[in-house]
Amino acid sequence: MKFFSTLQAFAVIALGTAFLSAAAPVSSSEIQEKSSQGLRLLSLADGADPVWKTEEEKLDLQRQEAHFFDVTETYELEQSLPKKKAAAVTFPSPSHQSAVKSLLTTVSVSNMQTNLASLTAFNNRYYRSSTGRDASQYILDTVKKIAASRSDITVSSFTHSWTQFSIIAKIPGKTSGPVTILGAHMDSINLSNPTSGRAPGADDDGTGTVNLIEAFRVLLAADFKPTTPVEFHWYSGEEAGLLGSQAIATKYKSDGVQVKAFMELDMSGYFTPGTKEVFALQADYIDTGLNTFLKSLITTYSAFGWAMDDPCGYACSDHASWNKMGYPASFPYEAITGDDNPNVHSATDTTSVKGFSWTHSIEFAKLAVAFVYEMAI
């Protein structure tokens, strides 16, 4: 994930509008032709027509910390869907303190450390690399092992046109829906050398990935059986324009899946030494009612408080894919922008950097447990 300033945001919007045309929506034949030439269709700003970019131009945008949706795979399906956003939702206050607090005592840092060590051992988890696919296989195998004792739970891969796959774990409810979803992205990137450069991705987004694995383990160890269904998602290709989360969110919308709430965990292990330790709640492309619910969860269950972050901008992480489809989405981040991890997208995104804290990250795993239990029980 990456943030940019207001001035950078205006620059990206200007870049998008410079390529605007009054042409009809992009045709299927154009998508097929341009894709076969190695071009990618990018949405750079709300309301702007998408533009075609080469892979190198796409990387240049990332190096400039510009956010975008790569809509090459989803554009046609998205165009066929209704554009109306969902109505604002009010969520209840926490009401299962005794049960949740008992669960939170079982959240394990050592489990997260073990899983993160395995993930960062891959040279990188780039979505088009063989090691990226190997990393997704590791997560799939790990989650399947956790779920092995429960025949009612499904854990499956969600394949894409690129190498790395996404993963969906489903815990059925006593009723059919709507579903509560937790998400994190598994891929990492070294912007200097994406395909073969070293990108351990310890914080971006190794921390969010292992937070969700541990929350899943804690709930299943307690034989958690929710009233409404719960899903855990690990996405491929977030660093390349929210590819995996877009594919899944768009499919869910097309299939008529009802989503009660979505929460993204993307980076949870760092805050600048000497700054105030908080959950930084994203202010844009989220549901305000769901943010209010998060505030109450944090106040009730967490070791430190919350603060509103600066707007993170267009398409800054996977919550934006769900927001775009009209679903209630939220995103608690590791620190206020500027106090977050400066080592992402490089070989130095490791647990050894000053400012990385497991006692900080574990609170996000605990928040994930509380979110699921209070939302779906």
C-alpha cells in the first residue's frame, strides 16, 4: 500500500484527464487486442475514462506513488453492473465482551512470527513470479491445515490470468447471509526490480496476511459457528492495481452476494518510534457507519486507541475494490500517514527495522477476531 499527498493526487488526476476522450466505453475487441500487445487498462481517478499503459508505464506510476485500479480483467463485467452505491448502514455496539475477551487471550505472536518468517523467506511474492505462486500455495496449505478438523469450512484458490492465485476461506453461518469478510493482500514488490528483486514484504503486507491467518486459527480453535457467514480472503496482485480484490469483489457483485461488512488489514507492524501508537482509520472510500463500529471495537478491546488518518486517496488498498462495488468497507492502518513504514516496496521491508513491533501488530489480529465475532455471531 502507498499514500500520496494532495498535490500528487491532483497530478495523477491531471494525468488521467489528459487522456480523456468522448469515445464510447472500451469494447471487448479493443480489450482483447490491447491486452495481447501487453498493455493494461488503468483507471486513474473517479469519473475519468480508463487509459492504456505499458507495464513499464504502470511501474512508473507506482514509483511516483500514484494509485490506480488495473481494470483490464474486470472492466467489461463492471460496466454491466448497476452503479448505485449501497445505503449507509448502522452497526450495533459490541455486546459479547466476555466471549471476545476470552478469545483474545489465545492470539499468539509466535504463530504469526513463524508464518511471517516463512513468507519473507521467498525472494519476493510478486504476483507474476513463481515465488509469488509458491507463497500463495504456502498460505493455502497453512489455512487448509487449520481448517482440517471442520468439514463445514471450505478453503479454496481463486485463480487469475496471472501466476499468483488468491485464497478464500469460508465459515458458513446458521443463516445464509449477508457475509462478513476480512481481507489482506499476499503479494509484495520491489519497485526497482519487480520480477526478481528481493521483496520480503514483512510489513506490506506480510503482517496483515499473518494477522488474518492467526485470527482464523483462534476462531476455529474455539469452534466458532457464526449466525451469518464469514470469509477470510488473501488477495493476489494488490501492488499491481488491486487486481485480486477487484476480481473477487466484482464477481460477488455480479453474483448478487450480500456483504454485511468488509475490513482490510494492509500493514499493521510499524509506527515511528516516539509517535503515538494508534489504529489509523482511513477516512475515504469507506463506510462511515462501519468506521463508527471499528471505533467502538477498538475502545472496548484494544490496548491503544484510534485516530482518523488523512485520506489515503484513490485505489490505495483492497478496501477500495469493495467500496467501488457498493459494499460497506473499512481499513484500520498501522499509523497515521507519515508515521507509517518507509521501507515498503524494497528489500528493506523486514522485521528488523527500527519501529517494527509485534506488540503493535498483535492488536490488529485481535481486532480481526473481535470484528468477526461481534459482526457475525
